[in-house]
Amino acid sequence: MYYSLFEIFSIGIGPSSSHTVGPMKAAKRFIDNLIAQNKLSKLEHLHTNLYGSLALTGIGHGTLNAIVYGFMGISAEDINPQKDYIKEVNESGEINIANMHTIAFSMERDITLEKKIYLPEHSNGMKFTAYDEKNNILLEETYFSVGGGTIARQDEIGQRIDRKPYDVPYKFNNCAELMEICRQNKMSIAELVLQNEKAIWGGKIKISKQILKLVSIMQENIDIGISKDGILPGGLKVKRHAKEMYERLLNRFESNDTDSLTAIDWINIWAFAVAEENACGGRMVTAPTMGSAGLIPAVIRYMERYGKFRNDADRQNASITFMATASAICSLYRSNASISGAEVGCQGEIGVACSMAAGGLAAALGGNNQQIENAAEIAMEHNLGLTCDPICGLVQVPCIERNAMGAIKAVNAARLALQRTGAHIVSLDSIIKTMYETGLSLNSDYKETSLAGIAKNAINC
Ligand code: SF4
């Protein structure tokens, strides 16, 4: 299955693609279906049941707010950051559905957290029920947020995708097929992706511009993140560190510090800046999820700063190559494993982001397809078994540090691969299979429930 670069890297609001972007899309789609069936005018009451991981960590992840946005018909790209939509709903006790029909609404009364119930299809389940004034059901649908902001209705869950397959010239289901197509057509992975994107969206220039827009939002988030201090929301009282770390590093330069590992400090700062902005519900690019959204921007900034580019045009081409290659790698994980922390643990989020970044960086720095595969494989190999255990259900601890650690690991994986010929024993396909099997065999407490791991032992929420 081919996933477009623009569905892998999509704009949304933090802090979690599966817990905010997905539920927001599902709630909006449910309302759209109600409208399509001419039932909106009869709507008197709306009830939502959240199951499993969405119920256990939904409050900390902002799921309830996201559902309210979805009911109101707001999409992530249109959100006005200056407006407090939730406060308005809470104060009025009403919600304006799709900006067309107002009903009484209370988040506390109308959203039930079914913390002990896991739906069999997926651990991120949600059911929406619309009633008329006589309490008759107008429409009832169950959705799943399957990772990276993608949703599936109950009847679509096996498909893992909420759209028809794209008609692209180069179709591949696994890395072996991808490599063979590239070999036969004498093209790089990035060239293949750009051809496919052209077939879906048209013009090469338009696609390049849109990719660079995504990169610029990612880079903007670094600059926003290093300009803010204070405490992250959610009650855990986690301090924002990026700004302080940045200022400390600048002071070191002023005092002629000659530390040879400064690049590591920079990468840490950049990853922290974006991950902290994500924790505050900022506008993000999924990469491939929100929880892991700091890793790839940090590696791209590293590439831009430390790659030996002659000029801006070369630098931009390198960013496009990075993004296109990373998206192909993510396509492999989405087709054959998962990018959902609730399904396979943090190896599906930080692990996949690390693998994408390693492959993307190797490509942007001139690596061949074998070296790219090798880099992506090394990066995941050393994230296997990584559990998802956010303290108090907040995408803060250990998530923010994990972005920094993953970014450093991605750079190292790319450097290791680039120092070798590309010949390797463990294929990317076999590591993806291993990651998925490992994820499925993890106890469900370690998959975005905050019932085990660091979430259980570090602090009592
Ligand atoms: S631990 Fe990893 S998978 Fe879990 S919420 Fe944090 S970043 Fe996402």
C-alpha cells in the first residue's frame, strides 16, 4: 500500500496524533454523515464513549477537546490559536454542531471514559451516538484511531486506511519490492516517491513547494520552542527546557567553549523545542505522529547546518530528498506494522520516526538506496521493545527526552550506514516484521495506557 507523503506528514494540533488528530477527524466525519443523512436538524443529544487507551490517557492527551472541535466542524489547519473554543462550550453549556445546529452539551456528562473496556479491533476505540428529542437513535458509529491521525470506521478497520488506494505508477508493499523497482528504473527512493506524488497531486513544482512548507512549519516550531519558557500544561509541572538549554549553549560559545560534541547539544535543543511545543497543543506536523514530532525537525536542522551544501537551492533539494525518503520508509511501517503507540508501544512512534530520519538523512547526504535501507534498519533495530508509558497520560515524560534521544540515534544510524557499502545482513523488512511482532506481544499495559513502566513507578498521578 502506498501512503502519500502528505498523509504521513500532515498538519495537526498536538499533543498526540492518535489521541487528538484521529478523534477530531472521527467526530467530524460522524457529524458529516449525520448531515449527509439529513438528520442534523433532528439532533437533540450527542453521546461519546471512549474505550481503552483513549479512555485511560484521553484527558492528558486532549482527546475530549479534540472531539469537541470535530463536532464543531473545525479542522486542524483552520484552528484559531487565539480562540478558546472549549471555554466557550463549558461556559455556555451548548455546542454549535458544524456551525449549523446548537444543542445542550457538557463534556463531563456527554463523554464517557470506558477505562476497563477494550474493543477487540483496536485499543483506540470511540463510539458516537446521536439521539433525537424522543431519545431514538439517529445514528451510531464506532471509529478507531489507528495511528498518525488515520481513522477507520468499524467496518473499515481491516483496511487500516480511510481512503481508496492511490493510483500511482510505482506500487510497493515492502522494502524488497521498493528496492527492486528503484533498481529496475535506476532511480533513488526519493525520485520514486516524487513521481508517485506527482501522479496523485499534479505538478512537480507544486509538490516541492508543499514539502518545503511542511519543512518550514517544522523549523518554525524549533524557533517558537526555543523562545518560550514556563511550565507545560497538564498538572505534572514539567518545566520547558529548550530555551534555557539554548541560552546556556550560546553562553558557552561566548566563552570560547571548544567541546567537540556541540552538535549533540544542538540536536537535543531542537528536538526539545518542538516536543515541548507539541506538549502545549501547538500546530505540528505529524512525523509520523505528534508524540514523535520533534525528532525529524531536529535531524533536518542538523542536516541543514552540518551538511556541506553549496547554497540554499541545494539545501532545499536535500530537505525534499529527506522528506520523500522518510515518507517511503514510513509507508513500509504503516503497511506492514503500525505507527500507533497504543498498538505497538513507543517503537511505533519514536522508533519509526528514528528509522525515517536515519533513512532520510542518509539519502540527503548522498547515500545510495542500500545505505538508506541500512540506516533505517539500524535505527529501528535499536528501538525494538520500546514501551509507551507516558506519566499521567501526558505526552511529556518520557516523550520529550525520547525525541532528543531518537534524533541522536538517527544521526548515528545514518553515519554508520554511510561509512559502509550498504551491504547488510538484517533487512528493513525483517526488522519491521520483528517490530510488529514485538509490539503485539507487549502487555497492553505498556501501550499508551499509563498503567505500567515509568508511568507506574516514577510518580503517583
Ligand atoms: S511514550 Fe512514546 S508512544 Fe507513548 S505517548 Fe510518549 S512518545 Fe508517544
